[in-house]
Amino acid sequence: MSEYVEKQDDVYRIAGSRVSLDSIVIAFNRGASPESIQRSFPTLSLEAVYGAITFYLANQTEVDAYLESGDGKFNDLQNRSRSEHADWYRRLRTQKEERSFV
């Protein structure tokens, strides 16, 4: 894979850590500098952050497809949860609306 990125159970992670590559890529794509990203993840060295970004740029098509796949899985889980717990979500929405009128 890479010195800086490994795949564990179908999840890309920064090597030797629990930090997902997703976290680094999303921050990078939002314009965060490697130094800023490293401050957000103090368990990572600046070298590891640069290495992860380099991995992303070298494998951008594959990583972007992986991220889109994850988004789809998240949306499926969210929709299933909302249908299985419709009453709870309805009560939550009602409470939120009542609080906004106060």
C-alpha cells in the first residue's frame, strides 16, 4: 500500500494509527494546510500527514471512489435508521420545532 497509509478491514487508515484517510482527505479538500491537519490530529506526525496527502494525490481516482462508496453506505444506514425509528425522529423534529418558537 504505502509507508503512510494502510488498509485495515476495508478502511484506509494512516499507518500505525486509528486516524482514517477520509479525515485527512476531507480536511485537505476543504483547504486545510498539512500543518493545520496535523494540529487537529496530534497523534500524527507532520510527515505522516504529508505522506497521506501524497498517497491521496497519487491515487486520487481510487480514493475518491472509496470516499463516494462510504458516503453511499452512510446514506443507506441513515435512511434505514430513519425508517426503522420513524416515531423517534418525528418526536425529535416536534421538540426541535417547539424550541424554535420559544
